[in-house]
Amino acid sequence: MAIASTPIVARDGVLVIKDGAGSPLSYTVAYDMGDFKIGGLNHANKESLNFYARGNFFGTRNIKDKEFTFSFTAHLIGLGGDAGGPTINDVVLRRSGSDWAAATSTLPTSAGDTFHHLIQWTVERTNLGATADDVFTLKYCELSIDWAEGDGSTCTINGVAKMFSTDGMTIT
């Protein structure tokens, strides 16, 4: 498998938000700043507990699934769209009158009553010599939105990704 030796830059990425329907609603984030950020990823996606005896480390155990926080910023192009033309606000807030008002959560109702979206970050690599693009998917994400007025008003999407099942995070 060929990999691209060219570093990833902001214009290589595309962020998409989806719901959990069989034929999911999908929103490609318009005018994002290329600042998608997530931290704390680890091999097991677990929080660990370290054990000490009189101050000396002697063991560690994975104790629970880890939650990851992430964020990205986009230019604010409208507070609300219409059917067939949603804004980021319609997607995150599931605004009445938009296609997203009836969106389906990615988290099964048996696991709770909070709404979760799927976030997918695709990074262009084939145009730079790789055999495939890179795709990072977070399947169970609670989203919130912050607005900032200014010359070039922006919105920041904040999320908490949960590892509900083994497909909670994938990198392909």
C-alpha cells in the first residue's frame, strides 16, 4: 500500500456530519476553517487506573471507556436554512422545519435518550500518491454549537465522542 509523503494541510480535509438512519442524512460542513481538533486518543480507547504501593507503581488496569472531546470552527452562513438546504445550526440543533428535525440518532434508544451524530473527517491522500484517502469516523457524538459575531462571524462545533461499541471510532 502506497502512502503519501506529503504532509496533511487544512485544505486536504472534509468534515461530514451524518445521522443514524439507514439512508442517513448527510451534511458536508460548509466553509470550515480546517481546524478539526481531537486529543487523548489511545490504543484501547479506555481510561486506566494506576496502582501504587507506598508511592511505588506496581500495576495498571483499563477501567472504563474513554470519551474524547473535539471541536472545529466554520464561518456562520446563516442561523437557519430550509428543507433541502440546511445550515450547520439545523444539523446540530435539529431545528424545527429543517430536514434534520426528524433525524435519527446514531445511539440506539436502548442506550439512552440523548441524540448522537456521526462525524467523519476525510483527508485527501490519493491526489498526493497514496492508494486511498484517510477516513476518521466517530460514530457516537453529542454536539453543541457556539456562535461568535464579528466581521466574519463564526460557529464552533464542540463534541463528545463516546465509545459505545467497537465501531465507536474507526480509522481507515
